[in-house]
Amino acid sequence: MTFKSILDEIENNLNKILGELSIHDVKFSVEPAKSGFGDVSSNVSFLLAKQLKKNPKDIADMLSERFQNCTNTLVMRSEAHPSGYLNFYADWGKLSQLILSESYLDEFGDVDIGKNTAIVVEHTSVNPNKALHIGHIRNIVIGDTVSRILKKANYKVNILNYVDDSGLQVADIIVGFKHLGFAEEPPHGKKFDHYCGDDVYVKTTEKYGADPSLERIRNNVLKELENGDSETARFADKITRKVLAGQLETCWNLDVFYDCLNFESQIIRSGLWSEIFEELKAMSLIEFEKEGKNAGCWVIRGEDNEEDKVIVRSNGTATYIAKDIPYAAWKLGLLDDPFNYEKYEKKQPDSRDLWQTTLKKNNPISQNFTGEKVVTVIDSRQARLQKIITSLMGKFKSMPDAYVHLGYESVTLSSETAKTLGLDTEGKQAQMSGRRGLYVNADSVYELLKEKTKEETKKRHSEMSPSEIEKIAHNVSVATLRYEMIKQDLDKIITFDLTKSLSLEGDTAPYIQYTCARASRILEKSDRIPTIDVDFSLLKEKSEIDLIKNIGLFNLQVRDAANNLSPKVIARYCHDLAVAFNSFYENAKVLELGDVNLENSRLCLVNSFKITLERALDLLGITAPDRM
């Protein structure tokens, strides 16, 4: 339980004291303390002030005195702070042994929030008409990191990627290939997904203004896409799957993997919509409008002065939300599964099977990728639609939080980056647009990061082989991209700057990775295998205690990140842990001390730090190289 052990000890003893005072049901907090408030602090005195008609400081004095009579294993003493907080000081000889010993266990950092219940995380879900740009990477990294955190919290996670292979943007590239003469093969050396996005999609959409007849052609293509047996639908399936293959290569390169691919075209043709439509009517969740601007339509009533949302038009055609509602219900296991499953043609680099839905009836294979709860990662611009689906699924499931929209703000381009792409934004940020060709290609950013890292690594380690340098450059580049996407709050817009993103200094993944490599170097120089058979009481310097405390917070951070679906919590923890280690490194020599016992105790601490940071970074999908 690491640092949580002392929190639990304090909470139990405080509850015992309150019971003796005939005080019950007080929801006080016991938390790691801020600087100047001991090791642990509680707000219990403030919550009792009104009931006991005393000021918090007097209550804290009384509780502190009573606490001394409790059985304490990890608490050395308690103290009333002048502000009224009740503070506690740890017996670090005992707590250090507990934390560092547990850090060597395989299950270190695990928390059992999920109780092995199934949860679905859907992310990526990029239209298969272009390569992934840097804005998409934020979605992908958020989804993948949340999935890793939930697994650490003992959820059975099913990771899905929804492929929108029947929308307008797919119709646009089909128009380009079939009616504007674009070749089916890309220029030599260019990935197919890059070719479709950079050339076919952008140049086709540019022509709509000049040639109005193309709009009619696109509408016909859309209708043909809904018929799975049409020649257009078969051609579109071939093209979109080639684009999807390129997108998956980008994701796999970033250590992002999936359990199942779901195709919108199959959802449309599966009959799921007609089934859920009848249930929506039966539960009175939608209404038929008899008059007004929506006369003849089925609508979902707006909440909080929002307009009603049309779900079926007066001509009987379903709107966009009609695709998302049955898919959401399917993810929650509320509908019979109409799909069979087959393995994707390529094995994922982590050797995990990748399944895909199919409506083919030959060789039926059943799988279950549903969950008791669903987390859907979609940017906040779709908040209104997601709010409707969240409300509907909560009513279907009789569980308000069954469906969670994990929203995030967009990634914009800095004015300088926009200028390099040929757009004058008058010094303002620019929103990325695949239609206008205004975006930073994710593969290109990765390659630029890798080249810069290779140059820097060669300068520092001329003795390294090309393969070693290549491996380090890959790990640093992936880490940099991933860390930049999650180190901020999800409700903050990221302004991506091509030049700044290549910096290897500051609050960056390379800083954290370098700290881990520094610890590896110490262990390598020691020529000893660190063990927990050491004298923990020797670790008493402030920098040592601060580092041990940070190590001991790992499972609390995992719990916080899982409960709040917040990747930033783990990113911040990794950075704090690295800062604590660098402070220790500057203040406490580890080797050549002339005191073997102290050396062994500090080596134990260094190794504990390395183990903990590697596991925390793994939750972010980041590898820590032993050398940089």
C-alpha cells in the first residue's frame, strides 16, 4: 500500500477518536502534506468547528493530544498547525522500508478500482481518407494512455477504433479517383494515406466551387456507399482499407494498439439502427413532431434551452446521430451483436491480435468487445452530440455514468508553423483543416524529431553503433510526441509549434528519460545488484526522504488518474519524480563513500526510483532508455 499505509493508519485512528467523542459521519480528508505541514495533513478540525463550537486550532490541539494515545506504527508524532490543520510526521525508518520494499514487487502501483469489470475505450476514429496529423495524435495518445491507466487499475479494457468509412470525406476521395482521374497508386516513396490526404482529398474539394456538378456526383456516391453490394461501395472499401493500413502503421509506431476495428458502413447495414429506433420510441426518448420547422421529424427534446435535435428527417432518412446511437448501445452490450469477427490481415507489433467486425456469414467467429462502461475519446467540438448520447445511454442502462465522453480541446498551429505551410494568419494561431491541407503530418514530425535526436546522440556517444542510436532516437521521438499531447489539462488548447516541439530541454519527455538514464548509469558503475536487504534508517537526508515519499505516491497517483480519466496526473507524477531524483543526485553521493552500508542503502533507493519511473512512464507509453 506504500504511502497509503500511513494515510490509512491516520484515518483509522482519527475515526476511532471521533467515535469515542460520539461524533460520526464526518467526511474529512487525510492527504500527503504540502511543504510546511508535516508529512500528512488533515482538515478534520475545520469540519468539526461548527459542531463543537470551537476554533479549528483548539480542536486540532485536542485531537493531536488524543492521537498520541493511539497505536501508531508509521506515525512518529502529530501536531496542530496554527492555521488549524492537523499534521502528522512519519517514522521514516519504518515507512522507507515499507515503500522501497514494495517498489520491488511486480504489482507495485496496482490499484483495484475496476474489480476486473469490462470497460470499453474508443479512440482514434479518424476518417480513412488521409494520414494522421498532429491534432489526431492528441486523441490517440489520450485514449491509449487512459487505457493503460485503467488496466493498471484492474479494469478489463477493450480498445476500439471506429472507422468512418461511409461519410462525406470518403465520398470526396472516391470522386477524385473515379471522376477526376487520380491514379490509384501513390507516387514512388509516398505512403498511400499521405497521398490520399495531401493530393486526392484536398485537390478534389478545391474543385467543388468551380464545378457544381461534382456536388451531385458526390451525393450519388454517398447513396451508393450505403449499398454494400454496389461497385462503388466495394471500391471504397478497398481504398479506405489501404488508408487505414497507413494510419495503423503510424499508430503502431507510437506504441498504440487496439483490440477491434469497427466499421461505420457495417453498422449502417447491420440493422442496429432500426432496432434501437423502436426502443427509443417505446421508451418515449424521442418524439414525433407534428408542426413547426421540424414537422414530420422524429426529434430528441433539447435540454437547458437547447434546440431539439432531429434524429429522423421528414423524408425518413436518419441524421448523423442515428449512426452513433446504435454504436454506443452496442458498445454497452445493450443490443444483440449482429457482427461476426475476423482477424486483421497484419499482426500488431506487440503481438496482440487485432480483430475486425464483418457482416460475412461464412466461418462465423464470435467475440465480445462490449463493456459495463464506455469511454469515448472525441474532441470537445462534438460535446453537444456526445451529451445527447450520454443522456440516452444513461437511461437505457439505468446508470448515469455508463457512457462517458472524454473530451479534449484541439491542437492549433502556431502562426510561424502556419506560415511555413503557406497560410498568413496575421500572427494568430490557426486551426488545422484536412480539407484545406492545413495540418502537420504526424509521420513527418516523428521523422524530424528522430533526426534531431540522432544528431544529438551521435555528438554525445560517438562509440555507439548505428542500431543503438536508431533505437534511442525512436524511443525519444515517440516519448516527445506522446508527452506533449498529455502534459496539459484536456480542456486546454495545445498550440503546436514545429520548432519548439523539437526542443529536448525543459518540461519534456527527454528530461525525464535522461533522469532515468542517469540512474541506470549509477547502477551500472556500482557493479552490484541492488537489494532490499539494507539499513533503511541510513536514508535520512531531506533529498532522500523527498524521493522516497514521491516513490510511495505511485499508487495514489494511479488511483487519481483512473478515477478522473486524467493522463496529466501520471505525466506530472513522472516529472515530479524526476525532479526529486535530480535533487537527490545533486545532494547525496551514492558511490565511493567509504561506507558500504550507506552505499547499499542509496543503491536500493536509486534502483527503486528507476523501477518506479519506468512503470509510470509505461502508463504513458514511453520507454526509458538506459543511455541517452
